[in-house]
Amino acid sequence: MIKKLIVGACALGIVGYLGTAAYIYNYDAKRSERLIASAAPKGDAHVREIFYQRGCEYCHTANAEMPFYASFPIAKQLMEYDVKMGYVHFNLEATMDSLVNNTAAPESDLAKIERAIQDEIMPPGRYTAVHWSGGVTAEDKAAILAWAKEQRSKYYVTEGVSPAFKNEVVQPLPEPMPTDPKKVAIGSILYHDNRLSGDNSLSCETCHKLNAGGVDNLITSKGINGAIGPINAPTVFNSVYNIEQFWDGRAKNLQEQAGGPPLNPIEMGSESWDQIIGKLSQDPALTAAFTEVYPQGFTADTITDAIAEFEKTLVTPNSAFDRFMKGDDGALTAQQKRGFQLFKDNKCGTCHVGKNLGGQSFEMMGLKEDYFAARGSITDVDQGRFNFTTFERDRNRFKVPTLRNIELTAPYLHDGSMDTLKGAVKMMLKYQLEVNLPEKDVDDIVEFLKSTTGEYKLDQPTRL
């Protein structure tokens, strides 16, 4: 009798599962058809269809329509967790927009999607157990990887890269972008001018030293009247290649960034642009040189435009890594080559992506373990990009720093809490990847990172 009850219960469970899964299969099919028809894509329509047909947007977009059972007990809790974690790890929205508009998908998105497909880590098994249409087929995989390769070739490959590395997620630096030499020269003078600070004691170069990797090598920067800032100064070198500026991305470009510190009360501490302009205007030589380039004279816009034009030239080409990527096989040592492979094998390049080896996305600090709980007290700047956007997803999320010249830019992380490069690598492996590598492997990665140190020589005036 008991055996019959058990068999009956199992049979009922199987029937219930099959019935539910069949319903979900039909629901997903109708839903994906509706989403596919919602726009006439100018980009790769097939890849867009795959993302919708496999239900990727369920967990990787902000406001996806959930299936009927999402409100059921147990299912509700499981789905809420999956959606939360999926969205924390990856937001597909920008890529979906690019497929509709036939524009560049974010470089970091390409790297993440490519890696997930290659490693077959998406979708998770418990998703495909009830979403029978959610599995990625061999044809899907080939189409997505071909699309990612085409996107990278069209938008992100550096001219002159070795054919062997054209589809790498990291790239060598390109040739310097065109700039206005006169604006660059006047921008250099202003970059080094203490009169941008309230008490004439600080310049941009104070915290972003051009002979020290573009940083001040302090845990957090020291501002006017000895004020201690809340966050580690990021390097100014190669910052022109970042998608946005500051750790939280609150400045959309170099010019907007240049306008921030002069008026920040704990950085350079000027009261207003009028105060700065008043001081600069008392310098006849500077005024004459400036108005030759900017006939409208000193304004917040012209001053920051000049500084930004100078900062566009702060690039560090000809690193061993760049030479290697352009075909010089002997540019890297055997240890550095092993480190480069480990860098890729451990998915470092999915975030530290592109020509700047970073600066292309905002990622959560502590994806696998809670970094802030382990460190201790939470500060306001630990909220990261959330402080700028107020989107909950952006809490504890920071712009990925460039790895170029990283051996020169200690201490590391947004809080300056790690004073050695090896320690920073170990910390990232632990908190972002939940990986514990042998010491030799860590040493190899560190040596590879040292190969990104490039060349820079100031050839502009610093004063008149």
C-alpha cells in the first residue's frame, strides 16, 4: 500500500512537472515572439532573437515580464534570487539596444557574453529544467560568437595589432588621437597652475603627478588645508579611453572631470570660477597666450576645455605588452606570457577589457564575497556609482580601473587599502572570482601586469 502511494505520488509529481514545463515552454515561445516583434532591428536580428528566445532578459534586464508562477511560494524566492544575482553580474540592456539600433555593443558586454558562451555557464541548469527553450544550441553558440567577433573587429580592434590577437578582449594602445597643439600647450600650463586652488597651493598635477604614474601614491588624496579626501586618486594616464570619469562615472568626459576638483571644498577648494578667473586674469602673459587660443577669454568652459585637450595627450604607448600585441614575440618574457594566459583563463579580461585594460564598465566590488563586511566600516564613497545614479543596482559598483602602468600606481583599489600589486591581484581573485591560485601563478600575473608600463615624456610647457 505504501509502495503504491509512493509510486502514485512520484507519478503525480512527474505529471505536474511535465505539465508545468510544457505550459512554460508555450508561454516563453509566445512571449519571445512578442518581444522580437516589438522592434525592427537594424543590427543582427538573429542574435537578438536568440537572446529573447532563450529568455536571457529574464535575469539580465531591469524590468522583464515574469512568468505566471513567479508569485508562487518557493518559486518566488528562487526567481527573485536568480534575477537579483543575474542582474548584479550582467545587464544586457545596452547590448539589446545596440542590436536594435545597429550600434556598438559595449566592449565589456562582448567579453562577458563571449566568455559565458565559450564556457557554457549560461543559462544555469535549474533555469533550463523548467524553461525547455532556454538551452543554447550549437547553432546559437556559433551565431553569438561570430557576432561578438564581428563587433570587436568593427568597433574595437586597434590598427596594427597582430592578426593573432585581433579577436582578443584586450588590445594595444592606438595611435594618439588628433589634438590642437595650441590648446594642448595652454592646457598643460593650466594643469600645473596652483591658482586653480583656493589658496594657490594645489594644481591638478599635485594629485596626478606625471612622473609618478599619474597618481599621488597616497591612500587617499590630500587637498586644501591638509584635508584628506575619501577616495584613492585614479591615474590620469590613458584616461581619455575611459567611458566616463571618476570612480563613480559622474563626469561623462575629460572636460567635465576637469571642472570638478577646482571647486571641491576638500580638493582644490576654490570658491567659484569667478575667483579662479580673477586670479588668472591678473597674469598678463597668461592672459595674452590664452586669448590667442580662446578669443572669448577665461571661462569655466574654456579653462576646462584646454585642460582636457592636454589630458588627451597623456597616453603611455610602447609598453612591452603593446609591442607583443603588435607582433614582437620577444617583448614579453616567458613568465609574462604565462601570466597573460592566466589573466585570460581567470576571466580578468571580461572586466579589464579593451585598449585601456579597464575603464569600460562599472562592476560590483565583492561579487563572490562581501568585501566591505570583511574590511569593516562602510563609508559614503563605498556606495560607488549609486551615489551618482541612485539606482540600487549601482550600489558598491565602481568603474573598472585601467591596469596600464599599474606597477607605478600603488596603493590600489578605490579605498587605497592594498599597498602591493600582488596583494591586489589576490584580493581580486578572492572577492571577484572566488579563486585561490598558487603563489607562482599569482607571481606570473603580476609580472604580466608590469609589462603594461608604457612611456611618457612631458614635452609641453608648465608655465610661461
